Amino acid sequence: MFSVMRREWRAYFVTPVGYVFIAIFWLLGAAFFFLYNILAASADVGSLFGNLSYLFMLIVPLLTMRLFSEEKKQKTDLVFYCSPTSLGAVVMGKFLAALGVLLVALLGTGVYLALLAQRATLAWGAVAANYLGFLLLGSAYIAVGIWMSALTESQVTAAVLTLAANMLLQLAEMSSASLVTPFLPFLPTLLQCIALNQHFAQIASGVIYPTDLGYFLVFVTVFLSATAWLLAHRKGKRR
């Protein structure tokens, strides 16, 4: 698992992908910070992380689109099909590499907080809760992107599928409260159960329930397991 993680980590920074992702995250994050904290003279970081969560939803395909699709296109996926490393470990290694890039991007936002701390008193508990919530939300989006990447050998298709899936999750969450389905009365409740931002907002508020933490753990596990199952299915067909 760690050898896969190191390999993917190097790939992010041998190519421009990692730098482009971090640059976009930091530059637009700085814009949000300027608008919602400096101009508004506010020490509340909730708006900053809330907007960063939508930004990450849009740019997460940069991190995930090549993880499996490029392997399939170049036929290098045969390496981990024949490797003694389990497919689950391969998936986890790629997931941790993408998560590591997100962590670097998040650490960079500490500059905004340092500047803000010079002008206002920060509620560090709330700051830590926002970081935790964002990391969990980011993990969920990365897991979705990895699954989409495993479905196709085209990076562009993987990126489009990831973005479409994320937008559908957003649409489902936004419409769940007002949706009326007489023939499927359970549908609004079901859509509310998969509301990523609702769980993120709950954690970011500082009120952290085990159910919210467990939700993200289950969500990530389901998508990573689905990716490992898909790879195992392909491996069986190659025999």
C-alpha cells in the first residue's frame, strides 16, 4: 500500500497536476478569505471553508481522473493485477496519495488564519472543527473520483463523471427538503441520508456526533470497496 502511495505521490509532482491543483486551491481560497473575512471584518472561518468545499467539489477531478484510467489506457494496470499486493491495498494507496495532496493544500490555508489571528481573536476549536469536517468531506469526494476513474480509460471521461456525480449529490441534497414523491414516500428521507454537506456543516459547527464521523467512514469505505471489487472483477476476466 505504501509503495503505491509513494509512487502516486511522486506522480502528482513530477507532472504539473499537483502544482496546478494546489495553486488553484490557494489562489481562490485567498479570494474567499479576502471577501468573507478581510472585507467583511469577520473572524468566522465557516464561510471560508464552506466556499472551499464547493471549490474542491469542482476541482477534485484533477486529483483523481488519472489514478486508474491512465493505468488502464497504458496497460500498466497489469502490474498490480500480477502483484502480490492486494487490490484493496492498491486502491487505498492511491486514495492516501490524493488525500496527501489535499492535506498540503489545506496546510497552506494556515497562512490565511495566521493573518486573521493578527487582527482578531480566533475560536480555535471552531477552526479545528472546520478542518476536520473539510478533510472528511474531501475524502468522500476523492473516493467518488477514484471509483469513476476505475470505470474508464479516458481521463476526460473520468473527470466529467466525477463532476457529474458530485453535482448530482449536491442536487439531491438541495431538493430533498422540498421534494414531494407520493409514490416513493421514502425518497426524500433517503436523499437526506446521503447529504454530504449536511454532515460537513454539523461537524464544522463544532458539534461532532459519532454518527457524522461514521457517515463519512461508511461513505468512503463503500466507494473504495466498489473500486476494489471492480478491479477484482477485471482481474478475474483476464485469467
